[in-house]
Amino acid sequence: MTPRILTAAALTAVALCACSSSDDSTPPLTPSGANALRRVSSWMAPDAAKTPLLYVSDYQNDAVFVFSFPGGSLKGTLGGFAGPFGECTDRAGDVFITNANPPEILEFTHGGTSPVATLKDPGQYPYACSVDPTTGNLAVTNEYAMNSSPGSVAIYQNARGTPRLYRNSSFYYMFFCGYDDSGNLFVDGQPAPSGGFAFAELPRGKVKLRSVSLNASIAFPGGVQWDGKYIAVGDQTSSTIYRFTIAGNAGTLAGSTQLDEAKQIVQFWKQGAYVVGPDAIYYRVGIWKYPAGGDPVKFLANDWGLPVAATVSKVSSP
């Protein structure tokens, strides 16, 4: 099957057709999250809070499934969403999850079953997120606005309150984002609804989202994450993660990681010696060694609907 490109606006159409067609031309629709395959209730195993946890958004099931990491045993589920998508964590182990309808970002403590905070994102389609390790600020990419104007990056100071929006004229869609260890924010997306690739940086302390040119061909934007040494950028069509060094407005390729037995990895998450990849074509979630890639270490057992994003929350220090 040829990879089906997923934007948040097209996910409902993909879910409705159950991806049974090989047609790549799924029309964009407003995400509703209203067509769940199965409804789940929130629960968490008693020992869940004592171990690192892997959170995986299942857009079709309106749920987030929680596993031990890297063991992969199911530890709980979070329900009550309507189109959960991007995920990220902060230093305390709190998990942030974007939700389509209504447009908001929900914050959960490590192992918690109810949100401890809800950030509003009115008039937008929130997509992915990242937490600045130097300030605690939360960045959320808005794929595009509900009035069909181009996407933006919303920065919530200390992950609270009303955000400030940043835009770049090279983007129409904004998809994924990731902070490095110095507080610089990197964003990928598309320059037009018809396709292409765009990349930009919001340097720490600056107010301009500047375009960055990468010297690698990325067919469709995937996840963006600091891997401890490089900015890692995914290509959904090839399930490949590219690693770049960034200097000014240029990114230089330092290496790549091919995730075998995968068809379309959406938002990956690198944690330690592993990378987790939700596959929106094969309807499964794999764990690979990083940066080696190759064959997966394992696939997580679950009745998946449409897994699209992952993050790992570590046990917070006392």
C-alpha cells in the first residue's frame, strides 16, 4: 500500500474509510474525533506512577494508551478525547496532549487519569507540542486556523495562560515542533496546501520564526525532536529520521535512521537508546534501537485504531 499522507485535517477521512483504499488523495476534512471505533474509560494500574511510561495517541479511538517503557506492557488508558494527536512531556514528567475538538491542550501528571490543566487554543487546529527545557514554556503547532488562514506556533509562557502566536510566510501548514537543549525551537510543515516541505527556527529569546534550509530531501514532514546531539526530523513517507546540525539558516545532514517494517511513522519519540514509532498505515506501534534503526525490537500489543503520536514520561524526582 502506498503511504497515505496524514494531516490533522485529513485524519477523519482516513478513519472513516478505515484506510482500506490504496488511493493517496484523501481530501482534507475538519477533524472531529467523533467516529471512534471503541470508547474507553480512563484507568491506570496501581504501580504505573513508579515506572517510566510511554503514551501513544490513538486518534481513531479518541484515546491515549499508556505502556511501561521500554517493557511495553499496558498500564492504562486515558479517555474522553475528541481527536487526540501530538504529545510531549516536561521535566516533571507531566504529559501534554493536543485535542482537536474543542481545540485545546490537556496536561496530565505522570500516571494520572484526569487533566490537571487545560489550555485553550481557540480558532486553531492544534497539532503537536514541545516543552522548552530551559524555561518550561510550551510550544504548540497549529496546523492552520479554522478560518483557513495559515498555521502558527503558539507559545504558552510556563505552559499556562494565553499564547503568543508566531508565523512564517514560508508555511501554510505547521506540523511538528521540538526544542533543543538550549531553548531554540524548530518547526516543520508545508509551504502550501498542495505539498512541499518547510522548516524554521525560533531562536531562544527572539521573536522571528526564521526559515532554515535542510540539505536533505524530505517528502512529507514528520516529527521533530532534539535527540541529545542533533535535531531529528522525520519523513513520514519513508519512515526515516534524519539528523541535522543547525547553524544560522542552514541545516547539515549528520546521519539518518531507517525504521524497517514501518509504512508511515507520524510523530516518533526518541528516548534513551530507543525510538518509538506510531505507524498510521500498518496500525501498530513499534520500538527500534536509535540511531541504528533497522528491524524493530518489538511491536506493542493493542487493538489499535489509528496511532499517530508518542511521548515518554519519566518518574519525577522527589
